[in-house]
Amino acid sequence: MSSGKVSYLVEKTPALVNEVEGQSDEGPESYDGSLNQYREPTGEESRTLRRIIGYPKWYVYLICLIEFAERASYYGTGDRLSNFIQRPLPTGGSGTGAVPAGSGQSAGALNMGLQAASGLTLLLTFLAYCFPLITGYLSDRYLGRMKMLWMGVITGVVSHIIFVIGAIPSVLKNGNSALAPCVIGIITLAIATSFIKPVLLPTLLSQYPHETDVVKTLKSGELVVVDRDASLQRMTMTFYWSINFGAFVSLGTAYCAKDIGYWLAYLIPLIIYLIMPIVLIFLRRHIKDEPPSGYSLLADCCKVLSVCLEGNWIRRYRDGEFWEYARPSNLRQMGRNGWRKNKPGFYAESLVSDTKATMSACAIFLYYVIYNINDGGIGAIVNNQTASMDDNGVPNDLINNFNPLAIIISMPLLDWIVYPIFRRFKINFKPVYRITAGFFIASMASLAGAIIQYRIYQTSSCGWYATNCANDGTAFSPISMWEVVSEYTLTGFSECLAMTTGYELAFERSPTHMKSFVMALFLFTSALSAALGEIVTPSLQDPHLIIPFAVLTGLGVLFAAIFLWRYWDLDKIMEIERQERLLHERTKEKMPIYSSHVDELESGIEHVLSITSAAQYKDQK
């Protein structure tokens, strides 16, 4: 058998990836020419050639500027809601929510308590990550990504204007009047987020032109492999870095709320948000926008599932034939003339593989439900901790900015130092390892929270009712609020591992016309986490605040261990899925042909009609 065919199914091994400074060898012209100048590496080339990272045009990264503006406005506003809702207008203040100098109070406005603050902040999270299931579907089928982005921008401007109106001192004088614009602002901000979040990262990653690793000839004449996985990983990490750089703007709005008032704390995010339409106008001529499919691929996937669940599907699942049963080739061998028993007509053979990969990705996403709670806490419980401690004149809701700060620092260290070292020494820090490590580190953040809460109870003059004293402004624990930085630093580092890899999986394991929807499914795990948080919110009372932290620690470690055991070979499965999808797309002429050995690939298509047969085929070679 020729090396060409073997190379197509060879397992990719960790290899040195060269980060080319200045792009002298991997210049912008790489993405302007015909893609047919590239070809896939053979098995020998994959193992021996030096690997480099491919880069899109510079203006493609302006998409990250959009994400920066959106996240800066979201967190700059959302992080202020907890104190705004929970705490009263400071005594002796100006009526804007600001704190008199030297009073030791926290900024506040509505005085609705911890449960109401947790409930409304969780409502924002739930809606912001639940609505994308609808908007992602509409984007893939009807609207396209750019139209969806514009709808989000317009809705977001309206939302931020509502927040500013609700924070005007004349409105804050009457708590009932201020509550209405706050709730409306939360709902409209969630809607705006749902328009933007599921489409922005797929838009960025779709600008990368190659569907596989490709061989490139440098100006020096050297043949190198442009590594697709490493290239997408860097694009994703840059995108996630911009998210948290935007979130760090919340630091400024925290001081605005405490020193000047909530009207300014909500006005600044509005101003930053206006960056988005300017960038979108510039990018509209440069960005490749995947057109809407015009049909429901989701409905087609439901057809496959309906066939899979026919008859004794439990036995087929145990025998590893659950998905094979639904393949049209198998149904024809059974004598059927359609996927429905009484009507002719089949769906595409590749749809079974797409459905399987999508469902498998969704199963992975479920593990993020507990992780998200460990990562962000339950509602305002961590913010409530800081309010019970000695703040030394610093806004108590400032500390959460150490989460994005940890990410801003950790992301370049991982991308430019740690990961290249791993690749140099051929340490395969594959996706399942990164996710497991992220899960475990987030669990340690909850453990730190439990320890800190116990110490608060032990040192506060109110003992096991420290929260009530802090709300009244009568007593605080002498423990420095800065100890909570440990929780946010751990969660920030965990996101660098778990969240960025989750984004990559959502993009890589989804069909072309379902990427926004699958990304929305990944985001939906945050909504599920918020829903769980809503359920336990009534129990967030003294003297039981240690229990939530302790339970989350145990669940986090348990889920990390189960995930590692369950998905140990995830990278191999993903590689086979990708090759299978590419073979089907090429036979339908849906993409350029890079490979110089396409005849061999087409002749081997029957060998890769399923994940099982592909693995068997590779083993035979």
C-alpha cells in the first residue's frame, strides 16, 4: 500500500511547532493565493517535517476587538449588578450609589438582599446562555452570522442605555422605579449576548483556510507542515484572551460605582460597546461569512436519531452498532428503500457521522455544568464573602477582576512558553488532559472558598452569621479581602485549559452548517449551571455557606476523574471524524482538493464510512 493512503489515517503525533516571529516565512500572501498550491502531507512528511503555525490576515483579528468590546460592556455592567441589587444606598452618600470617603461601606442601590441579587445575576447568566440555542439555529439556517452580529449590536446599545437610565439618582431615590429598568436591562443584555456569542468564534475560526495539515514550501526552499490544530488553538487562545482583557475593564467600573456612582459605571460600558459597529463596518468587505444553509440540518440529525432509536436500540448500543444501524448503506442491505420504513428516500451517508460527532460533543459539554459552577461560584456567594471581610477601602466587587487578570497573564505564558516546550519534548498535552486539568484546578478554587468561609465564621464578631452583620455594616471579619484572590486566580488559570479547549471542540466536532448552533450548545452549559444555582440559591444563608463550596469541590474532582477515564482517546476519535468528513465533502466537491493522492483517498472511502471501520482500517495498515 502506498504511503499516501496510509498518511491520511495516520495518528498525528506531537511535533515541534515553530512560532514564526514577524511572519517572514508565513506571510500574509499565504492566504491570498489559490489553495490548490497546498497539499496534504504524506505519513512520512507528517512525522519528519518541521511544523509551523499558520496565521490569517491581520484584520481577521479585529474580530477579537469586537469580542473585547462586547465582553467589556457585559462584565463592566454585569459585575456591578450584585452590589447594585443586594445592598442599600450608602448612608450619607450622594444618592448615586457611591460611598462616602472613609465610611467602609460598599456601593449599593436597591437593598434587596443576597438571594435577590443571586437570583437576578443568575437570571442574566441563564438567559444569556440559553437564548443562543435559538439565535445559533437562526444564524445557521436563515440569517447568517454577520446579520446576527448586527442584530446583537443594536440590541446591546438599547440595553446599556436602559441601565444608564435606571442608575440616574432621581430614579434610584425610589427603589421600585429603579428595579424595572434593571430587570429590563438584564433581559435585553442577555438577548444581545445571545445574538453575538454563538457566531463570533466560528466566524474567526472559519477564516482559517485549510481543513487539514498542509505542506508549504518556504522561501528558503524548506518544506514544512502548517499545523492546523496548533493554528486553531492559537486563534482560539487569542480570542479567549480578548474576552478576559475586556472583562478586566470591570476593574474601572467598580471604582466608578464606589467613588462616583452607578450612572458612570453603566455609561462606560455603553461607550466601549460603540466600538463594535465601527469594526463591523470595516470588516464587512474582508470577512468570509458562511451563508445560511436554508435548510434544517438539525432536523436531518433528528432523522438519524429516530432511526437509531428503532427496535432494540439498547442492545445495539451495547454491541457498538448504535450508529452503524442508521447508515443508508446498512439500511439498503436490510432491504429498506428509505429511512422511514414506509416511504422511500435516504439522508446522506455522512449525516450519520456528523450526528454522532455532534451528539458526542454535546455529551462532553455536560461535564462543563459542574465545572462552570466551580468556575464562577453560585450567584453572588463569592462576592458576598468579600463583603464580610476587611476591604481596606477597596470596592469588594473589584476582587473578581483577578479572574481575567490571571487569564491575561497565563494565556501568553501557555501559548508562547509552556506549549512550545511540551511540543519540543514531544509531550502530547492533548485535549482531554487540558480539560481534566482545568476541571481539577477549578475544584481547588471551591476548596479555597470553603476554607476562607470557615475562617470568616471563626473570626467575625458575629460568628456563624457574619453575612448579616456585613449587610448591616456593623461588623466585619479582620481577614483581608485579598485572600479571595486565590479563588479567582485558580478559576482564571483553569479557564485557560478547560474553556479554550471546549471552544475548540465545539468548532471542530460540528458540521459546517451547525457550527453556531453547536457553539450555542456549549454556551448552554452555562445556562444549566445558572439554573442549578437558582435552585440552591434559597439555601445560601448563614450559617451554611461552607456547604456549597465543599459539595462543589467533591463534585468537581469526581467529574474530572470520570471525564479523563471516559474520553482518554478523544484526540484519536476526533482525527478519524475529521478525515471521514473530509472524504465525504471532497467526493461532493464541496472544498478544494489539496491532496496529490486524491485517487487513493476516493478509493478508500468505503473504509471510513464509520468511526469503527476507520479505526479498523488504520490498524490493518
